[in-house]
Amino acid sequence: HYVDDKSAKKAIEGVNGMTISDRKVHAELFKPREERIKNYKYTNVYVKYIPKNWDEETLKTIFEGETGGKIDKFEMWRHDYGVSACLNFIESDAAKAAVEKLNGKDVASFDVKIKDDEEKKDSEDKTKGDDADSDKDKDGDKDKEENKEDADGEESKEDKDKDKVKPKGPSVPVSVPTKLYVARAQKRKERKEFLARQSKKRGVNRGRNYTGANLYVKNLSPDVDDDKLREMFANFGAITSAKVMREASGKSRGFGFVAFEKKEAATRAIHEMTNTLHHGKPLYVSRAQTKAFRQTFIMKQLRNKRIRNNMGGGSGGNQGGFRGNNNNNMGGGGYGGP
């Protein structure tokens, strides 16, 4: 890391292109990973959040029409939670255009027509076939009614066995985003590293946003819930969340947390709400701390207290000895002083 750009550029000019240990050296200014990825040449594109009514031809037509490129390989996967695909363009410029133009684009903007006419024809054919089968079944039902009484006993046993088996509940519908996700296709290892960096980055930003704006409130009455806690601090600024901590039985633990959007609002709340009486008890309001930070803070306080005690005891002994030396008539009594 150089102090200024001139020194860095001078070092690049002196080293770039040199041969060291039979290898040619390449030197340039550092670029973040995001900028380096933009210069990659790739042809594979990964697409997800595809509507279920889109088929391979529809998706291929849309991407070739929007990018002006040609797709030579194509693969689509259909799952219960959604549809995804991988497209291989012939030219890398078309792949980059697909990412730049179609990523985050709303699905409704493509005006893809659902094949209602074909579905209606299929449903009509099925209904006609069902009607014909029902007419045939009516004739056979008369003969079956005669043997129904004999089969009741066997059916009752089967029903009991079926009752023992619990039927599966209805599947919960999965909400699929309405915007396409289009990105450069990545290997599994590269994708895991990317997701790890993103989650770490979100965690750091989340910590920065709530630093100093999250409050810890103690001595709350049992009847205070999340809404009442929010009302108690609503006059100081916008609140993002208010939570009263409870036991597994639902009983209040007597404390909670209030998170403001701005640090200034939390500061006002601390000054005005601390030691205010709440159902006969003074409220304790302070900035919330993580468990690790609180433990290190307590250990630091104990360490400082121990150091002060040691310094106080040592200084007292020295003072007593000093006075004893000055008062020779006191003898040993000078050393016994505090």
C-alpha cells in the first residue's frame, strides 16, 4: 500500500513486464472484486423466478429478442418452489446484455399470453369424456347396489384403517417474486463464497445501523406488551421495532428493547425516560449492548477496580512508612498507621 497514486504508478511502471524467475510480472492498480467481475467474459447466464406458465420456447424468444443474441444451449428446471434455467449464448456480449437489461425486470412487462384456448379445449374434451363414462356407469351402478350391503362390512374395516393414517395437510403456497433474477452463471463453490460475503456485509451494515439507536428498558410492569412499549417511547422519534422479552409460558420478564431509526431519538429517550416512575418502579433505560461487548465491559470494570484497590493499598503503606521515618520519636507506631 503506497502513500499516494504517483508512487504506486511509478512502482507499476518499474515492475510491470519484468521477468522474475522465468515468469513475466503483471502489475496494475488494485480493483475491487465487483469491478473485476464486470470485465469477465462469460456466455452462461443463470435465470430464476421464472413464471410457471412459461415454457422453454417462450423464455428463449424473450432473451434472444431483448439481447439480439443467439442461444445454442438451454436447460430448464421445474421445482415445487419455482422454475429456473441456464442459458448459453454464443457471444459474451449478448450474455452481458441479458444481465444488464433483464435482471430485476418485472415479469408482467413481457406480455406473455397464457394458452387459455388450448386449456379450455382440453377441459371440454375431458368433460365430454367424463359425461360419456358417467352414462355407462349409471347402468353398472344398478348392479352394484345389490352387492353394496355385502361390501359394507369390508368397507367399514378399510375406513378404520384409513382413519389411523393421518392425511397430509394442504401444501403451503410459496410466494414467488414477480421480477426476474438474471446473473452470470457461477460454480457452486463460487456461489457459496458470494453468499457468505453478502451475509457478512448485511450483518455489518445492520450492526452499524442500530449502533446507539437500540435501547434496553428494564423494570417494566407485567401488563406491558409490545404495543404499549412502543407507545411509551413514540414521542421521541420513529421506532423500527419494540419487543418485550417473555418466558416460554408467555409471562413477561420485565424488560424489553426499543430500536429507533436515529441515534438522536434514542439519546433523548435515555435522558427523559431514565428513572421515571412506572407503576411505582423507576425505569432503567440505557443503550443495548451485545452479550460479548457487555462481558468485556464488565471485565474491564473489574480489572480497573482491582488496579485502583491495589494502588490505594500501596500508597497508604508508603504514606505510613514515610510518616514513621519523619517522626523518629513515634518508633514502630509510625509504621502501624493507616
